[in-house]
Amino acid sequence: MAEDLPVIEIDDLHKSYGTLEVLKGVSLTAPQGHVISLIGSSGSGKSTLLRCANLLEDSQKGEIRFRGEAVRWKGSGAGRHPADRAQITRIRTNLSMVFQQFNLWSHMTILQNVMEAPVTVLGRDREEVEHSARNYLDKVGIGDKCDVYPAMLSGGQQQRAAIARALCMEPTALLFDEPTSALDPELEQEVVRVIRALADEGRTMIIVTHDMRMARDVSEHVIFLHNGRIEEQGPPERLFTDPQTERLKGFLSVTAS
Ligand SMILES: Nc1ncnc2c1ncn2[C@@H]1O[C@H](COP(=O)(O)OP(=O)(O)O)[C@@H](O)[C@H]1O
Ligand SMILES: [Mg+2]
């Protein structure tokens, strides 16, 4: 059954920008209901890996599978691109992304922001989408902000709106790229609480984060990237208390809060 297969499997992925090799053979598996955290220094390739997983970026070598279905490619090396537009759209709409900078439409109300993609991209019924959009906004604690514009909200509220927008796509998995990095510490916590609640209800998520406490609390598995390679990985209980490599030890000693 498709539900038994990992939501995302990445196998030996290589990605370069021109001559700069950014991912040097990275593999990752996100089973249904698991949270995978990606940690590592700035420039280690975390965002690139997430964007490749979501097929927002091409990669030159390696495989990506969604629920066991391999992405079909044409060409090879620098000339490799996804071969099947419909497949890409299908996979991408099942992997909702939440970005550091929220990326809400400033000219739309919060409710319109949440409803936009399900209505225009998925072609779902407007009334039904509005109902579920209001539910998701309630769920992230800003059900009373439906009719205001993003600029009137705090960063924490905007990020929660962005999470409601991602949820309203009814995705198979959520991908977060540093969801709390643009926020003041007190606003950061309201977003962490929402992410923790999503983890508790068994959502499949891949989270790039600098928040080691959140990574430890919500993840089944943590991957430490260094310079385009997985330097170390494992369950958070082990990784954070008993790091094996000097690089992870060093990284944790400077990020420990
Ligand atoms: N669009 C791009 N063009 C060229 N180089 C890029 C691009 N995006 C990222 N890079 C480079 O790829 C490396 C990894 O970046 P990134 O994935 O953003 O790292 P992280 O998210 O871990 O900070 C960095 O050296 C960065 O400068
Ligand atoms: Mg990044």
C-alpha cells in the first residue's frame, strides 16, 4: 500500500550550481508520520536539499522517490531535468513548503492567502476551501485574523498564517525552511508550539532549523549536514547527547542555547 512507503526517499543526490558542488551524495528517508530535522552551518546545503526534495531545483545525479514513485528524468548531468510536468506538479503540491520569510501575498487578506492555491492550483470548490481555511487558521490560533492583511500581523502570526496556508493544500508532507529564524524569541515560541502540535498529530515533516531544542523535541531523526555531505545522523536522543564526530561536537557547542 502506498501509505506504507516512505513519503520521500532521496538516494545519493548530487547538486551543483555551475562548478560549485553543493550536495555531494546525500540520502534521506522520510517515513509516513516521521519528523526529520536538518541541521548544520549556514551554507552546508540544507535549503538546497529541501528545494531539491520539493523539485523546486534540478539535481544532476541520484534518485528522488515520492511514495515509492521515482521522479522521471530526461537528459543527464547538467542537462538533467524532470521529464514529466504532471508528475512534478502532483509531487510538489503534495509537499507544502513553509519559508523563513513567510512569503504571504501582501495584497490579499489572510483568508485569501490560505485559500488561493487550493482554489487556483488544485481547482477545489471555493466554499469547501473557505471552510477548511478557517479551520486551519483556528488551529494555528489566528482564526480572528481572517480579514486582515499580512502587514497588520506580527511575524509570528504571519508565519502561523503561512503554516495554515501550507496545511490547506492537504499535503502528504510539510517542508519547513528555518521557519523561526526571522522571528524574535518570544514570537518564535508560538510557531514552535504549532510545529510541535503538528508533530504530535503524526504529520510527516522535514524541518531545516537552527533551533536545537525544537529539533530534539519533535524529530524522529536528525541529519547533520556539513559541506554538502551528511556528516552524522541519528535519533535526537543520541545525536544531541553523544555526538560522534568532531564537527558535530563543535557545531553543537556553538549553537547550544
Ligand atoms: N541559486 C544559487 N546559485 C548559486 N549558489 C547557490 C545558490 N543557492 C545556494 N547556493 C550556494 O550553495 C551552498 C549551499 O547553500 P544553501 O543550501 O542555501 O545552504 P544552507 O541552507 O545550509 O545555509 C552555499 O555555498 C550557497 O552559496
Ligand atoms: Mg538555508
